[in-house]
Amino acid sequence: PDEVGESVEASAPDEVGESVEASAPDEVGESVEASAPDEVGESVEASAPDEVGESVEASAPDEVGESVEASAPDEVGESVEASAPDEVGKSVEASAPDEVGKSVEAPAPDEASSSVL
């Protein structure tokens, strides 16, 4: 259990951690590479509930996430490429309930969206 920790490589609840490489609940973490609940995380590459995460590449509930590439409930997400409930999402490429989404390329219930393909 580590509150402020960079490069935590094992399973540990970590609040502020960059490069957490194992399954750990992590609130602020960049480059989390394993399954971890992560609130603020960039480049989360495994299944993790992530509130603010850019480039989340696996199934993770993600509130603010750019380039989420797997199925994840995502509130604010740009370039979500898999099926995810997404409130504000640009370039959502899979079927996702999306409230505000530009360039949605798959069938998705979408309230406000421009350029729906």
C-alpha cells in the first residue's frame, strides 16, 4: 500500500503512482499496465476501472479517457474503439451508448453527436 509511489511493480493499493505494472487499485497513475482500478491514469493497458485515463487499451470502466481501445464504460473519452457506454466521446468506433460523441462509427444510442457514420 503506497500513497505516493513511482514505478510500483507489484500488487499494491497506490493512490499516486506512475508506471504501476501490476494489479493495484491506483487513483492517480500513468502507464498502469495491469488490471487495477485507476481513477487518473494515462496509458492503462489492462482491464481497470479508470476515471481519467488516456489510451486505455483493455476493458475498463473509464470516465475520462482518450483512446480507449476496449470495451469500457467511458464518460469522457476520445477515440473509444470498442463497445463502451460513453457520455462524451469523440471517434467512438464501436457500439456504445454515447451522449455527446463525434464520429461514431458503429450503432450507438447517441443523444448529441455530429458526424455519425
